Amino acid sequence: MSWWILLAIIVAFIAFSIYRYIKSKKILTTLTEDEFKQGYRKAQLIDVREPKEFDGGHILGARNIPLSQMRNRTAEIRKDKPVYLYCQSGARSTRAAMLLNKKGYEDLNHLQGGFKKWSGKIKAKK
């Protein structure tokens, strides 16, 4: 009996993961570094990493709204302008986009590979 429960849990987890993957592909545009560079100055550039990571180095012009604070800080993000998100690798920016989409944001983009793949200008706190 417990075998079937475990199997049902595994199947449910896989189904949920597939659903989230497909949903993220629908609501979020993944941009190469070149595509990101072309549009981020006209957009709201948001680094969703934690403040320590942000202070260690971030894309010039980015605002830090960590994923952990996103739910309480969405009022700082305009719905009428494109939103460009990035994190270290792409996982947190995808989660941030899902949260923003639930709150009515539509033009959501993120950096393919995240900050660790970025070769453009950066700023770091001394």
C-alpha cells in the first residue's frame, strides 16, 4: 500500500514540475546576453539575488529586489514597462517572474544563464 502512495507522490511531483516549466516558458522570455543588452536600459532592471550577492557585483543600473522580498515589494515595479530580471543562474528569476505574472505583470524577461554568464559592465560595492 505505501508503495502506491510513494509512487503517487512522485508522479504528482513530476506533473507539477512539468506544469511549472511549461508555464514559465509561456510567461517569461529568456534573452541571450546580446538581446538583454539591447533592451535593459529601456526596462526595469531587477536583480533578484540577496543583498550580499548584489553588493558583490551587479549589472550597472540594476535595482536589488531579492526574491525573498518580492511579494512585499511588487509596488516598486511598474506594470506598464518591460521587466528584466536576473539572478545568479536563472532559477530565482524564473520564480520571481511566476510571482509577478500572478500579480498581473506581462512583459517579463530574464537573462539566460544569469549573472554568472554576464560579461558586460558591472558595479560592486567597495
